Amino acid sequence: MVSPIAAGVVPWPAEDAARYVAAGYWEGRSLPFHIWAQAERTPDKVALVDGGLRLTYAELIARADAAATKLTGLGLRADDRIVVQLPNGWEFVVLTLACLRAGVVPVMALPGHRYHELSYLAAHAEAAAIAVPDVLRDFDHQELAHRLVDEVDSLQHVLVAGDDLYDGSVDLRSLCSGAGVWDGAEPDSRSVAVFLLSGGTTGLPKLIARTHDDYTYNAKRSGEVSGMDASTVYLVSLPAGHNFPLACPGLLGTLLVGGTVVMLPSPEPSRAFKTIAAEGVTHTAVVPAVAQRWLDEYSSGSDDLSSLRVLQVGGARLADEVARKIKPVLGCTLQQVFGMAEGLLNYTRLDDPEDIICTTQGRPMCPDDEVQVVDPLDRSVPPGEPGSLLTRGPYTPRGYYKAEQQNARAFTPDGWYRSGDICRVVAGGNLIVEGRDKDMINRGGEKISAEEVENLTYTLAGVQQVAAVAMPDPRLGERVCVYVVPREGTAITLEDVRHSMEQLGVAAYKLPERLVLTNELPTTKVGKIDKAALRADIAARLEV
């Protein structure tokens, strides 16, 4: 019998897999099985909104079935891979569902990826196809995709969502239109449903194989913790290929409960507010920088946001002071989300006390999520002390795809994933994220959390965005440097920052010793502040 687990995919140990099945986390059916079952229960309910296009559940799955059939007509088979680099729109949703239905595995590329990343992803995944827009923000994705077909042996097909198709391109909009019935086999629940990308800041992204079993649980349980039901209207404004808006609970979690998914190309405030008001959006997910921008730009009464029940904020640590503004300004419940494409998801609960919601990043969503906080020798640290976060569980894979060397570093021999996050476990099992392993500043032996410094800097009026990094120092090894994006019309000095912290009673060794004012902070391809770039920048400044 052929194993459903593809070569290069690290399986869960048999005893753990059996335990997850017995506990009901893994249901033994594919992700599309559950979505199609929901569609049969509510065929006339609106499932997807994209501008003026509205698709019911019956229409959505009919399009996905037709697209699945057309994918097989191109020669794609179960376990073949397709790199998906599409903007937020109905085409992304239909193609993703079609792939899941046919067992074709999407490799979720990011909007900013270009030749360097896409050529690697296509070759590493041995992708048979790539799906792109034609031209987006003045970049010709279609031209690049055809270049990749010429260079990557496995790559055969370019699917294009656009109006001006090159010779040899497949019209993705046509492929995802019309109606059909899929008569192929259901994918094995143990097989790979989707490849997500690691969010590391160094090297090329690693591929994370998420199975139908584990990713279904990921989305379903996230929906439960987020208070989703058939009345949910979920706004997707972050890039849909990210784990967060895809399945935490994201668009997949919404479809699993019979809710409505609304697509927007970006979280630009004015359009997002108007869409929330017009569509009665109940849930959405943003990163801290977007949350801050929404707070800055929302004028009470300018748009009716009364339908919005839950604003999820994740992807980076949300400053406590910013967290406390969400409910008073936007009128909705904040849900902090601390997770990773590699698995573990932590949520504050909707009924948690305000202090827990605003000052922690929540707790694991599954009873069988295992968490350890350890010192550099992998010894558990006392409760409340910071350390490196290790985890394993029913939706945390045991290794990256075809990455033996990286797996030896990122996973312990007994399957614990080294997340790279510095955390503290506080009352109730809630986690507070203090930074990253490389985000701890060592000033003469005194360890300083970069994110603590950032939170303290946010208390100073006029600070819009801040990042703290280690600044090389010949005497102490490192000192604290803060990069600050000031609010328009605001003048901020290093003395202001230090005085503000002194007034709060902060230990002197934590006070920043250099301030760099900037118009914007660099970000990685997954939207996180690029601390590596900032560390390189301050090192270069010191050499001048």
C-alpha cells in the first residue's frame, strides 16, 4: 500500500497520531469534505463577497469543483504542487478550494516574493504549476512566471488572473468560473493539504507541510475560540496566503462554520471601515501596525463599525498601551493571537479579563498543546521567568519539508519545535512574548527584552512605531538603540525617551542610549519588523 505521507514530509510518531485520533482532533476526513458538507447544509447562504461579486455556498463549491476538474485536465494529480501567488480576491478562494478538493497542494507564496524566492519555492516543492496575477503594482508577475517555467524542470503551467494573457498562459478566471461536479477521490486526511512558509528572517523560507487532519483542526478549533458561527462575516485584508487570515480561523474557519468571507486587497483604513459597515463584518485579523493605523485614522461616527465583534491582532507583539485603546476607540473585543505557521496557536479568550486581553498573548488553544519555556541548556525555567519557547502538539508538524539540516537545529530529537520566541508563562497558562532569541539585548551581562523597551517607548506621546535593537559596544558588548517613527508634527529626542522611562521607574540599564528617527521601519516578507536590517543599519552608522 502506498503511504499517503509524501517523501520529505516528517510524520508524527504513530503513538502520538493515534492519541490525536482518539481525542477527536484528527477526524479522518479531508478539509474540503467538511467545507462541502457545510455547503450542502446552507447552499443558498452567501459564502464569498469580492466587490460586486457575491457567491452562495452552492455557487462557490460548483466553481471549485469545475476548477478541480480543469486542473486534472491540465495533468495535475493528487500531491502535485502549485505555487500560489495571488492577491486577495475570489480567484484565490476558488483556486485554493479546487486544489484541496483535487489533492493538489498549494504552496502559499507571499505577495512580495520575486525571482529569488519563487524560483527556490518552485524547485524545492517540485511544483508543476504557478498561479499569479498578470501585472500588480507595476510588476509583471506573468513574465516572471514564464521565466520560471523555462528554468525550473518540474514547472509546466502558468495560471494567470488578469486580462492580458501571454501565449501559453492558462486563463485562471475562466478556469475558476462555470459550474461542475467533482467525481475524483477524496484526499487522504493524512496527506499534505497545503505548504505554508516559515517566517524566519534569515535564508530562504522553509516549507511547512500541513495535513488535512491537522489543518482542519487548526481552523475549526480557532473558530471555536474566536466565537465564530454561521452569523460570522469575516474580512480578509491581510494577504490571504498567510496562515493567520487563511486558517486562524481565517477564511477556511469561516467556511467551516457556514459564515461569509469578504475579500479586500489591503487593510487600508478608509476602505476597510466602509467595507465593515457595508457588509456587517463581525471578525477580522490585522497585525499591530495596522491596528495602530486604524486607531489613528478612525473618527467615531465616520463609519458604522458596530457590527465588528472581534478584532484579532497577531503577527508581532502588540504593545499594552495600544491594546487598551482597541475597545474604547473601535468598540470591539480585542483578541490577541500568538501563533506560527509551524503550528502552535495561542489566543486570549473573548471572556478573559481586560488585563489578560491587553497584556498577554493568550494561551494554547488545544488541551494537548505541549509548551516548555527553557534556558539555553534546554532546562525548564521557573514560572514567570523568560526563556525559549518549545512546543509540540496535534497541529504542530515534526519537521520542515525536505530540510534535514534545518530540522536538526529547529527540532529536538523528541519532536519539540524550537520556536525562537522568548516567552514567559504567567497566571492561567497565558504567555507573554518578550521577543525573539536574537531580540534580547545583552548589556554587560544584563539581559534586556527588546519588546519591553518598545512597550515602554510607546508610553511617550508622539511615538507612532518603535523597534529596539542591540547596538554593538566595545565595552559592554551591546547597548540599547531605539528606532522611532514619530507622529506627524512631533519632535522626539533621546532625552525625551529616557526621561519618560525614568518617570516610570525603569531600571537605568534598560534606558536607550541611542535614538534613530525614521519615516518607516523595514519589514520582512511576512510583514514583521526586520530587526536584522535594523541591527545592520546601526552597526553601519557606528562605523561612519
